[in-house]
Amino acid sequence: MTILNKVARAFQTSPQSILRESLRTYLKQKLIHVESEMFILAKKYGVQNVFELDAKVQQGLFHEQETSEDYFRMDYLETEQDKIKHLLDTL
């Protein structure tokens, strides 16, 4: 008997239910981490998203070379956020 089956039996639930809830918890934790990192970057530049950061660079409020690393990081994080939210919706 696997540990999953032992836990399921102890809590009188199905292994699938435990797996689903474990995945949901894991994804929520990942989402919290991603969103906290996004918040830090957004606060640094006074923006809500990567598009606003790009607009501020285009307006000359920030130099492209000083924001490029954060720009790509924020873009990546927004993509991860969308992916995690989609996965949570499928559970």
C-alpha cells in the first residue's frame, strides 16, 4: 500500500481527491510566490504590468538598458501567472 492510499484511508477519502487538493495547494503557493515577485517589480517602477512599464520606457521615464532585465522578468512572471491560473481552473 502506498503512502497516498494510507493517507486516503486515514482521512476516508479517495487518493484522487488528495492528489487534486495537493495540486491545488501547490499551484496556489506558486501563484502567491509569482504574484509577490510581480508586486515588487511593479512597485519599483510604479506600474501594474509589463505593458505599463513598456509605455514608461517609451515615454522616456526609464532607460531601456536599466529596465530590460526587470522587463523580461515581469513578462515571464505574467506568463507564469496566467499558466498557473489556467491550471487551477482545470482542477
